[in-house]
Amino acid sequence: MTTEIDIQHLGFAMRHAWLVPAFPLVSFVLVALFIRPLSQRFSAVVATLAVFSSWVVACAIACEYYRLCPPGGEHPVLVPWAFEWLRYQPGFTVNVGVIVDPISVLLMLVVTTVSTLVHIYSSGYMKGDPGYGRFFAYLNLFTFSMLGLVAAPNIVQMYVFWELVGVSSFLLIGFYYQKPSAVSASKKAFIVTRFADLGFLIGVLTLGYFAFNLFGATAPAVSARTAAHCTMPLQPMDFLYLTSPEFLAKFGALAAGSTGITLLTVAMVLVFMGAAGKSAMFPLHIWLPDAMEGPTPVSALIHAATMVVAGVYLVARMFPAFAVSGAALLVVAYVGAFTSLFAAVIGTTQDDIKRVLAFSTLSQLGYMMLALGVATMDSPLGYTASMFHLFTHACFKALLFLGAGSVIHAVHSNEIWDMGGLRKKMPITHITFLIATLAISGFWPLSGFFSKDEILASALANGHTFIFGLALFVAGLTAFYMFRIYLVTFWGDFRTDKAHHAHEAPPLMWIPLVILAVLSVVAGYVPMGKFVSIGVEHAEHHGINFAIAIPATIAALLGTGTALLLYTGSGSRADAIARSLGGVHTLIKQKFYIDEVYLFITHRLIFNLVSRPIAWFDRAVVDGSMNASAWATRASGYLFSWMQTGQVQSYSAWFACGAMLVLLVLWAALI
Amino acid sequence: MNPLIAQIAAHSPGLRDWLALTSVIFSIGLYGLLTRRNAVGILMAVELMLNSAAMNFVIFNRFCLPARMDGSVMAIFVIAVAAAEVVVGMAIFVALYRYRGTVDVNQMNTMQDPVISIEGPGDFNREVMKNINKQYKSRHDH
Amino acid sequence: MLMLPEIIVVVTAMAVLVADLFLTERLRMGVTWLSLAGLAVAAGAVFATPMNGSMFGGQFVVDAVGWWFKLFFVISGFFTVLLSMDLLHGRTTCRMRGIGSPGEYYTVLLFTISGMMYLVSARDMVLLYVSLELATIPLFALAAWRREDIRSGEAGLKYVIVGALASAFILYGLGLIYGLTGQISLDAARVLKGSPAFWFAAAMLTAGIGFKLTLVPFHLWAADVFEGAPMPITAYLSVASKGTGLAFMFQLFFRMMGGWVHDWALMIALFAAVTMTLGNCVAIVQHNIKRFMAFSAISHAGVFIMGFLGPHDYGVPAMLFYLLAYIASTLALFAGIVWYSNETGRETIRDYRGLSRTNPLMALAMMLALFSLAGIPPLSGFVGKFFLFSVAAGAGFHWLVGIAAVNSTIALYNYLRIVREMYIEPVHEDGPAAPASWSLSITTAVLTTALVLLGIIPFFYNAINGSTIAWLSAVLPH
């Protein structure tokens, strides 16, 4: 079933798809420069309205896209709006545009929805903060960057916005810049992701170099039909170009030296390095738990629902290229699987509610990655499953974070052992948190069940039995640690006075909770296979596969049961187990000392062996010569300023001499 | 006929002579501009230079293209423009003279790069002087 | 009607002069509105004129390059009026004495604009010379406008003497060319063969251009005149006068001596290198912001003339684009400088300390303008410089690109000095300046937006490039 689309005659929303990122950008400028100094309150209103407008446009785009390409049919990539940005040479131009295809539509909806709700929530949560207006300006900047990233039709635009989300994340993590821990966390996040982006950049350059040089300016690398879906001629940096079978066939045949590894694999692993940094895959995950120093709505928006899935999105966007290089895809699968297990194990021992959620996010991101890793072009169920899980996870994880924020707002502490008994004080928060916990644990009929089910099914269907088993185990662990924090926070007795005096959040804060709770319940019923697909083969997931659903549910029940057993009542049983595990427990609680390993490598090894000698060279030789040339420049400034005698006749004399000099030069040059 | 006049008539100046004359006048003008201390004298020197250039046009017109009027027309325009230039210049000098009591270009050096102390006759604007001296001081503080 | 924009400007100038006689003190603002309206209409008229056409038997010609130049002149004139109005109508904290009547000021200003516009359309020596003087002589008067300030009068004196000298050199050069071709038309000279007389003429004309464009060593007047002139006139000198110099250079080097463009590339490259380097080096030791801007303008002149290098079709479009970016950036910066001097009377770079705390928006706009002038991406100054550097590289002058790159570093240091004062140093102890008036606020906002957009959106460069490139390939020798 093919659909003919006339790219020149689309509806309003498609033709003006740039509006989606434009609203937050304009609002950012307005709020940051003009509104913030005038009225804090009004800043929030403007910022929220801008993001809401983006949401409306995104919805319109989604409607139009699925009207043109009905669900269940083929889903071509459209680029309905673009303009030429940088022209390096004929045939090598970088455009700025908006890409419209199932995953970008999905991401746009997720980003605008969660962002709108977080804006509303923050207008209650941040009340009374001196940086209220600044906070909303940053949120808008982030939303703009994220939407620009999602809309990127080429890898250069993606890279630019990739860095922009990094910057806005940096600004938001370090929002409480008086707190040293927040500052160091923001620096850590920026440096770690930036380090990963180095790989990404090299990957981008490699791809761009070969894309241009394998075909040159003239050779058409993609089918006429694909090209007909774009308003501008395809360029080597465009995703459509980079993922086209023609390019991949040619590029995939090139070997990197005599190693037996193809250049494609090298490039894709480098690109995945960037994705792993942004999505906090092991071993680049260390920044995400620390990023919880930012305000909680930020954690919900950036470090749970949107920015951290950018890595997953990038892998999905480049999926055909990963698929052609099987090795790169295996790397994705195993890094994802390992991260999901590793993070879940750590999550069982943490006491800070936001850190548990952060490790849970890591684990779920690993899930998405492994789902992508097990998919192939012929059997793309994992691709759909990954996007499905991204979608449902955004709903319930944002809900969990916002719920946690509401609790923190009430108790003024992040420690779960400071809470307890809050179900009576905060009924709405409690119910919504419970729904999200059930959803993430994978209980029928909530959304998490369906998406996890699909991931497990795809792993099994493509013969990755080991990964399947591992994912099943992680599902159990997830249920365990989620119920652990749920039980400790909301059940039992009030452990502190603060918990005793807690009260329900204001409506501005609980309304987004309720909306997200509803979404977490119903999101699972979206027939994702019909909406999101890649290639011609269709990922039809036929109802519930009991061979997978039953083990998954059992795993979840086991995890829940253990949590119930250990954390209702006095909690002494849990302590006993922790004591009996001894060193292992400490090891897990200290997050396997990964941070310390990094510190050792950077501070002890790199600083001493590499940085100090370089620093000496820099100070002594480079700075020395720089200072000398600066001195020389300044001295020549003083020297030449003696021409400025203030005497008009000396100026005239210089003039006459200059004319003679010109004559001499001309004569010498032309005779 | 007086033999002297006949001799002069036989050697009536040609293109080369006239051009030599204009270049001499131009050079005299340039010399005057570079050496006169009085600004009005400088304007007179400028007038010499401009007129020598205007004469060039007339000379070329007369010797190369006697049939056309282009060069002579240009010369008339130049005279007008030169007059305008001198008028503006004189206006500025008069204003300056009223204010400082002199139009000696050697004293017109309150603005220069290596600022030195300002001495000179006439009714200086004390405030401006103070300002300049302050600048001078601040520049040496850093 | 090809001459409509010029006529509108001249008529506006006359109307302003007459209106000034009849308006009462209360309605004196009327002359400002009249000037602004006239310039706005003139800009519209420029838009309406076609990009090719000639009048008076080919003596007055409009082509794509001239068209853009005229547009830039009118735009910079418009913003200069906006910059001047507070000062002229005494609506500043720091009153300026001896300012005279606003009507006369605007009249003189409008005459220089009309002179510049005629200059780019001139195709014979009479019109070329007269319009050049029309663009220059009123500037002498404007520089000396503050009658009760010794610096202003002195600036006028220096400007008039060096200007007259340059005028004489130009005229002498033109006379020699006329003698060689026997024709008054500029195009006739394009087929001239080389001879000592021709080189003599070319050297004298180059010196004259060097005066207008502040090329080293013809630049020495600039610092003193910039310092002495009223602040808005300093702004006008640094953009419009530079534009005139470029237009004049274009007229002479492409139109009159077009056959020699390739051969003089080396000379232009030498001028570019020396001018940039000297301008930037001497700017380091400047303390007065006006003198600093003079050396900034001098060093930019070196960058501009890189557009005349080599046999490239895209040299002139790149130069035009950079001129546009430079106008936007410089005038945006001057809007801040004019405001600060109006409200506080402070003129040294040190006086800008702490501006980011007392007037954050103005400081931000000035910082953007400074960054654009320094050539920091993605602002328009960077894009323009990038194109000009690639012209130089394309012409084979790699050493010049190297020197230009070093100069960019020095320039960055220079401009960052001001940013440092504004953002890092403690606030000026004599208190903050009053907020900017609406006219300066609008100017700053519009120009800052423009200087950012010009860099990001390629439309403007494409428009300039697309309209001028075809014309140039027809004119340039191949």
C-alpha cells in the first residue's frame, strides 16, 4: 500500500512545522530579556502558553501526518519545511528543517505534552523562588532545543541542537547555583556528555566525509520517491541520505584498514557513543544520578522523559545504518541490556527518592536500547517496542518524578526514611504515584505492561534468549525497588515531624499528576505497531502473548512480593539481609565505585601523567611566546601611535609620502 | 616687429610647457600646505593646487581636443567646488579664531595620541582642558 | 524615474531648511520628522528603481552595485538622524553647548547623503568629482559643528586641510586621465595602456581614495576628526564615509581602471595588510572610545578592500555584504555610545565599567555589536569576514589571510576590552546613566536584531550576491 503525497501542497500545520520549535524560542527571548524583569508571574504564563501552542501545532501535525499516511500503512519520511543554511560547495549544503515521520511526530508529542505539564507543575512548585522567571526562560530554551533536535532532518542540525540541549540541561541542573553540589553536578553532566559527544562528532564527520565523497555532487543516492517527499534536494548530511540503502550498501563495503571491521561499524559505534552519553548508558551513566541536584520538575522533564531519550531517538533515527552494520547493533543491545541490569541493582539500595528514580530511568533507557539492539530490518518489532516504551515511560516516569517532587515539596527532604505514612496526608499524590509504580512494574492493564511485553517478545522472537532472560530479571528488580520506595514513602508511620505536617500539593501541581496518571493508564492501548514502523515489514503485535506475559507478570509479582515482605512493618528484615550481604551491599550502595574509578583515572592518572606536564609546557612555552607577542603588539601600538602627532601638516606630509610610495609600488610592479 | 616679441611668438608655449607650469604650481601649493603656519595661508596653498589641476583640464582640452568643451566645463565646476571648499574652510577657521584667538595650525594639537600638556594663548575652554588633562592622567594611571 | 531617490533627498534637505525658518520652538521637532520621512521615502524610492538603467545619455547610470550602495547610504543616514535627534533637541542629561539649529544640521547631513548617492551613479568625471565634493564638504562643517568646543573646531580644521589636499590629488589624477583618453567619460579609461603618466594618475587617485577610506598612511586625520566631531557624526563618518570610500574605489578601480584590476591586486593586498595591522595595533593603546572607534574603522577598511582582490566575481558582493553587516554592527554600537555620552558625558573606555549591571539591555546590545565587529560566529560580522577572507584566499593571497587571521585576534582583544569593562569591572562610582530615549532604544533594538539576523539568515547575502554577480561578470575583463 503506497500513498502518494504532494509535498508542495500540504496543510497549514505541515507547511509551518517550524512553528513547533519557534514558539518556545520566541518565548525564551521574550521572557529572558523583557518579561522576567517586569513580572515573575507573567513569565510563567507566557512560557506555559508558548509550550502549549507548540503542543497544539504538534497535534495538528500528527493528525495531518496520519491522515496522509493512515495507521497500518507505510510511513514515509517527509521534510515539509526546510531552508538552506550553510552551503559549503555545490552538492554539499546543510539545511535547517523539520522532519516529519512517525518517530519525530511521537517525540514532538511527548516533548510538548510533558513540557506543558511540567511548566504548569513548576508554576506551583517553584513559587517563591527568586529565580522563578529565569527558571521558565531556561525551561523554554530547553524545550526549543529539544524540539529542534527532534525535528532535525540532518545530522548536523541534530548535532547543533544536541549540544544546545546539553547546555540547557547544564543551566537547569546548576539552577541553584549557590549550592556547590548543584554546580559540580552540572559541570559533571556537561563534561561527561561533552566527552561522549566527541565520539559523536567524529562519527558525524566520518559519515559526512564518505557521504559526500562516495557519490560526489551529482550521483543521486536515493530513490526519486524519497526525494519527492522533501522540499529541498537531498544533501549528504541528511538522515534520508545517510540511511538510504544505496549509500549504506556502498559505505558498508568499506573496511577500516585491515581489521576486518567495516568503516560503517566504526562510524556507527562512534555515533552510539554520543547516544550513550546523552542516554547515560554504562559507563557514561555517572552524570545522571548527580543531575538530580536540579529542581525536580527539571528531572521530570529532562532527565526522565525527554533529553535522556535523545540517545534512543538518535539510534532509532539512524537505525537502518545500525542494522546494516550488525556489529554496531549488537553493541547497542548489550550495552543497553547491561545498563538496565546494572542500574536496577544499584536502584535497590539507594535511599534518596530521586536517585532511585534516576537509576530506574537508567534501567529503562537500557531497556529501550536493548529493544533497538535486538531489532532487525526484517523483523522490526523491537524498533516499534522501543518507541512504544519510550512513549509509555515518558508518561509514568514524568509522573513518578512529579509525584516525588510533590512529596519533597511537602517534606523538604529527599530521603525516603524521612517520609512514611504520607498516603493519608497526600491522597492524590499517593494514588497517582501508585498508578505509576504499577505501570513501571509492568502490571496489566497499565501501559508499562504492554510496552515491556513487546520488548520481551522482540528479544525472544529474534533469538536473543540471554537478553530475554536478563530483561525478565530486570523486570522483577524494577518491581522490587519501585515498591520499596513506594512503601517506605507512603505507608507505615510518620517517621519525622515534617512528614507529620505534610499536606497535599496545590492544584497547579496535582492537576498535571492526574493528567499523567490517566495517560499512564491508557497509553498502553495505543496500537503502536500501526503507527510506528520502519521498512516495509510491519510490526504487528498480535494481542497479548501469554508465553511472555505470564513470566513477566510472575517476575513483577515476585519483585512486589519481596518488597512487601521486607518493607512493611519495622523494616528490620531488610536491614538483616543487608547486613548478611555485607561487602556486596556496600559495593552496590556505593554504585560499584564507578565514580571513584573515574576520579582515580582522571585525578590520579590523567592529571598527574598528562595534564601537569602539558600545563607546564603551556605556561612556560605557549604562554611565554603568547605574552611576548602580546607585548610586541602593544609596543607596536605605542610605536605607531607616534604618527598621531596632532599636527595636521605632518598628516599631510604622510599623505604626500604615501602617494609617492604608491607610485613607486605601481611602477615597480607594472614596469 | 620687435625681435623680442617675434622670438617669443615663434616659441609659443606648447603642451609640455603648460604641463610643467601646472606641476610647478601644484608643487608650490603642496609646499605651502606643508609649511605655512597660518591656516588661511594653507587654504591659499590648497587653492593653488586645485587651480593647477583645473588648469590641466583646460590645457588638455585646448591641445588634445580643441573641438569639444568637456575639459573647460570641468574647470568651471572645479572653480565652483573649490570656492565652496574654501568657504567652508574659512567659516571653520573664523569660528575657531573667535574661540581660540589664533589659527596657527601648530597649536591645533589638543587631540593627539601621546597627549602632552596643552599650552597656548587665547580663550581656552577650561572645562575641556581639564577633561583632557584628566584623561591624560587616567591613561597614565593604567 | 531613476534619479528619484536623489531628488527626494535633495528636496527634503531644502524643505528642512525652509521649515526650520518657519517652525516655532515648540514645533521644532518637525524638522526631525521631515528628515526621517524624507529618508524613508527615499529608501522606498531606491527599492522602486530598477537595478539597471541610464539617464542623460549614459552620464547617470543605476546598476545593481550602485543600487545596493544607495540603499546602504539611505539606511545609514536614517539611523544617523535617529542618533542625532536627542542631542540636537537638547533632550539629554548632558547638554551640548553651541549646537546650532537642528534644521541646518539635517540639511547639511542630507546633502552629504545625496552626494554619496550621486557618486555611485556617476559615469563621467564632472559628476564624479562634484558629487564626491558634495559628499565631503558638508562633512567638514558637521565635524566642526560644536562651535564652543575646541576639539570640534580643531577637528574641522584638520579635516578640511587634509580633505582639500586629497581633493587636489584626486583632481590632478583625473586631469591626467582626461589628458590620456581625451574623454570625460569614466568608461573610456578602461582601455588605457600603461605609461608613467597613467601610473602617476593612478597613484594620486589611490591617495585620494586612501583619504576617504582611511587606508594607511592616509588615515592619520581619522582619529582626531572622530574624536572632535559630535558623537552622531562620528558614527556617520565611520559608516557612511567608509561606504563612500568603497563606492569611490569601486568607481575608479572597476569602472575607470577596470583593465588593471588584476595587476593591482598586490598593491591592494599590501594596503589591506598594513591598514588592518596598524589600525588594530594602535587601537590597543587608545583610551577614548571615539578614537578607539576611529582605529576600529581604519582596521575594517583593510578588511573591506580585500573584496577588490583578484578576478573574482564574488569579491564585490562579499564586500557589499560586509558593508551591510558593518553598518548594522557599528551603528548599533554607536547607539550605545551616543546614549552613554548624552546621558553622562563620559567618553573613555574605562567609563563603561559596570554597564551590564546598571543598563543590562544596552550592555547586551553593545556586546553583540562588539562581537559582530570582532567577527564572532554566528553574528553577521563573522559571516562577512568569512566571505572576504575566502575572496582573498581564492585570489591566491594566502599570506594576507594569515595576517587577517592574526588581526582578528588582536581585534577581538580590543573589543573584549570594552566588554570586560562592561561586564567584569565594578560599577562606575558616579552613578548610572538615565535610561535610553525611545529613538535610541528603537535604533539599538532594530540594528541589534539586524546584525544577528544577517548572520543567521542567508537571504540577504544571497540577494546581494544574486543581483550583483551577473552584472560584474559582464564588466570584469576575462
